[in-house]
Amino acid sequence: MSGRLNKKVAIVTGAGSIGPGWGNGKAVAALFARQGAKVFAVDRSEEALAETASIIADEGGECTAHVADVSVADEVEALVARCVETYGRVDILHNNVGIVDDKNVLETTEETWDKVMSVNLKSMFLTCKHTIPVMKKQGGGVIVNVGSISGIRWNGVPWIAYYTSKAGVLGFTRAIALDHAKDGIRCNALLPGSINTPLMLEPKRQTMPKPEFDKWVAARDTKIPIGRAGTAWDVAYGALFLASDDSEYVTGTQLVVDGGLIAQMKMPQRPAA
């Protein structure tokens, strides 16, 4: 395969999907492979990873699947070492892992707070800590950190830990970009809005009668200027731009992928569950 990432080696975390369909990481892994990258796909679920790797292989791409929890230091160190052992380098690090908790500050437990911070923010710290030395040695690389519009806007629901972790991604991204610009390393954040992924849709689908679920989806779509929620492929193409040489003069910033949602004067309330 040849394309915008031809001969690049890309680590993609969260490359599986928690349910049927396309999650953001799964779509990114597949698109990167279609564009010529050798993908080192990471996820906690061996089954989900196997599906992603199979899709890439069936399309003629190259993928190595690696099961790991990216919030655990030893496992991150091991996955980066295996990627280098397998492919000799790391050109792209795509940090995609994230979880949500729907509580306000009074309802959030310390345990939940620590878990969200560990998965959403500490994981990026660990992957960068172990990947950047490889990139420095080889003369450069690209890091894409998946944040959220919730890092810069309140979205109408009480996600205190999630908001805080995603705001942290922005400061972390700027620091990485400026600390390592002279090393030839670019780092940017990708901020999705309302995206139809299994992570977002399946909990609703499983708890709502179908007519109610369809009504909820339609109501959410009407709040977005473009008229629809995004797909994992909308996110993946944003990631492709930031990971490719097309954005070689872009670093320390964020790309919003939200159909115009936060360009509005006021963020709309989400439809009631």
C-alpha cells in the first residue's frame, strides 16, 4: 500500500472497539494502514484487537496487535519496546484511549476521579514518556492526542472528571509540542464533538426502547449545525491530517471535529436520556 503515511510506523492506542461498528481508534488504525502505515495496534481487549488486525490484513495492510493497559507504566514501556523491535522505529503516536463518568463534583468518588485521570491523561503521559526518546533518536515524529470539545466547553451534563481530564490533554499537548519542537517532534490535539461510536451509542441503545433511542439520536442531530452527529471516519480523517506531512507546520494546537457545534454562541442542552 502507498499513501500519505507510506512506510511510516504508527502506534494507535484504543485500536479496538467496545461494540459492533467503528470506534475512533479502530477507524484510525484502518485508515492509517490504508494510507501505507505499518500499524502497531494497542488495546486492552484481545478480541477487539483481533478484529481490527483482521480488517487491516484483509485489505492488504500491515498490523501488529498488542494487548496492554496504557495506564500501567510497565505495560507501556513493553509495548513501545515491542514496536521498535518489530518495526525499528515509531513515526506516529496516536493516543486514543478515554472513558467517561457522568457525575458532578459532589457525586464523584476519589476512586472514580483517579481512574478517569489515569485512563484519559496518565496514559498519554506514559506513552509519550516512552515514545519520545525513540523519536528523538530517529530525528523526529508526530504525536496526536485525542481530547474532546468537552475540554473547552461545558456540554450540558455533569462530567466533572471527564471535563478536567480533557482540559488537561490540551495543556499536556502544548507542553509536549514546545518542549520537543527542536527535536523534530510535532504534537497536536484532536477534539471530537458528538460522534456516533459504540462507546457513545451502545449504552443508550441497550437501555432505551428503540423508538425512544431513535428519538434521542434525531434530537441530538438537530443540535449540530451540519445536521448530523459525526462518525469515527470523520475523526480518523482529522487524525490523518495531523499525522501526515500535510500538517508539517502545525504543532501545539488543536483541531476541532464537531460539525460546527461549538462555533455556536451557546452550547445546546443535550436531549434528555
